Amino acid sequence: MGKYIIEEVVGKRLEREFLNLPKRLYKGNKYWVCPLDGDIKGVFNPEKNLLFKSGEAIRWIARNEKGVVVGRIAAFYNHEQASIEEQPTGGCGFFESIDSQEVANLLFDAAKSWLTSKGMEAMDGPINFGSRDEWWGLLVEGFESKPLYANPYNPPYYQQLFENYGFKVYFNQHTYSRELTTRGLNESVLNRVKRLKESGEYHFRHITKEDYHTLPETFRTIYNKAWAHFPGVRQFTKEDTEKMFRTMKLIIDPNLIYLAFHKGEPIGFYIMVPDLNKGIGDFNGKLNLINTLRLLYRIKTKKLDRIFAIIFAVTPEYQGRGIESGIINCFGETVEAGECNQYKEMELAWMGDFNPVMMRMVEQYVGAKRFKRHITYRLLFDPNKEFKRCPRLMSAQQAAAKQEKQNN
């Protein structure tokens, strides 16, 4: 019998051991924030995760000779997402391990073998069996900062565990930070905003409570136009957006969600929320009644002092006109008016290096600086196959031109 054994997670007892491992591994780490157990369990619940409709997921734990859990991993695939890639590609995630290449290899082998049996030819990791804005990527820079809500945190040695196994960098994800003391917009940005306002056709504002009932559909329409044509990004359904905004309802701050209009029609949005990790750090993963009341109290008394910038979007026909500048300037005016005094900083996560236009916008227009980096790795099961980095995203205009060329 080997030094370590692997066991599939089946039943509540093994699921509890799967959830509890990181609580032991990170004990005493002042930067790690324990995720909510319910958030992790929801990923693997077919009734809650729509990706199960055309996919599967499996979890394992690794034990040492004494029966103590020393590692965990999940593997998953979705046929619709896998087919987008040059080779059918699944994923692995929720990886945790002691500092042992032997344990890591055992877990990676299990994920690779299972995905191979399902027809996959490559594996991305560590990623989420769900949307890209949660539990995606391996932290390699910025360990001395608490993660944003539903964003991954891990020890530095994980990088070697992945790379020693053969994973290669598919793309980098950058997180930016900016203090909320001044607007910090450069002169060229302010001039673009001035021209937009002087035209009389454009209008920017944060939402009000009257917008709540129309916001999900506004978001869905703009998002699907702006993002859904990119590879790996699926369209939001009406059910998706309604569910998302029901979940967000308790933490929505009208001063943190902005809309852009052209002649009265919405053409862009910028969605930010208070970062929940500033309020759940002492919950040990439990969101019971008492902790729910504690969290609501912390939100109401403005104890959450960090902003989580979730997503920015402008419909394709208005991109390149300075709409982003107008939205950001409007937020800056709100900050300067003292309407966001409880917040000290803003973090913008998930800026992929395959999207240099967005990175440049954040750096030049928002005035934020990079301070964290996550890596999304890819492992090709056939070592003789050529490895390719994630292709750069085209602008909306480039994508439209390419589509027109294909149609002709």
C-alpha cells in the first residue's frame, strides 16, 4: 500500500472533509478568508449549477497513512464549453494540498485519467465549474492581501506543484487596486468626457431604487451584446440575470452601479459591490441565521470598506467613443461628493492578459495599479501536441469585420 491513497467524495461525511481541509491548511494565515461552505457546495449541486445539464463533475480527497486528509481536487467538463477549444478541454479546480509533489501528482493523475475517459484531451486549472469570475486561477503574486469574495487564495508553493506536473501558462489574470481618495483621471480622459456631455446625447448616472426592477434585463441585454461573442463566454438568460440580482439584492449599493445612456437608451454599465470577504472572515464558512444577521448588520453599519468591481460593459456600436471614461468620471464625482465615504479602496479583478484593451483602460482611465496575479494553466494530454497560449481578444469592430468576411 502506498504512502497516500485517494478517495472519491461521496456522501456528506466525505464532503465535510473536502470542505474542512483548507480550514486546517490555512490556520493562522491572516490573509486567507474562509469561503462560505454553501458557495462551494453549490458548484457541485446539479440543481443549482446549470453546467451539469451537459457535463459532469467529480471530487476526490487524498489521505496519508494515518487517514488524515492531506489533499483534494475536483475535475469537471461541459460539452458545450469543451467543444469551443481546439481540443476538447475539461478542468480541474478546488485544489488544496500539503507541500508534497507526490500528493499533488496523485490528485492531478486522478483528474487527468477521469477527463480522458470522458473524451477530453486537455485540462485547464485551477478553474471553476461555473463562471470565470469565481474560483478561477492560481495566485502567484500578491499573497500579502486578502482575496476578494469568491476569488482564490493559495500558498506560493502551489505554483511549483502545478508546473512540475507539466501545466503551462495559458493566460495571466491581473487584479488592480486603487484608493478612493481622488478621481485620478488624466486630462485626456476628462476632455473626452467633456465632449460627450457637450453633445447632449449622452448621460451617465448611478442607479436608484426605481431601477431595481429593470436592472436585470438591462444588464442582460448589454452584457450579451458586449461579451457573449467572445470564446468561452456564454450568453446570460433571463433566468441567469434574475437569479444573480436576487443574490446581490442585500449588498447592492446604488452609488456603486452605473449606467450609460445614448438618447435615453442604456448602452453601458459598471457594476461594483461591497466586498463580502470583509464581513465573513470570522464565520468559518458557516452562513447560519446568526452569521446572516451579523453580516447584515455589518453591511447596514457600513463596515465593508472595500469595493469589488465586478464587470464593465459597453455595447459594441458605442465602444471606442469614450463611454467608459464617462462612466468612470461619474463614479469619481460620486466619490468626491462624499457619497462613498465608507469605502477606502477598490479592486478590479480578472483582467486577462489576452485583453490588452481592457487592461490599458483600467491603467490609464481608472488609474489603478496591478498588485495581484493569478495564472490559468493548461495541460495537453498529448505531450507531442503544440501548446498555444490563449489568443488575444479582438475588439468588437474586429470581431464584426471578421464575421462579415466569413459571411461573404
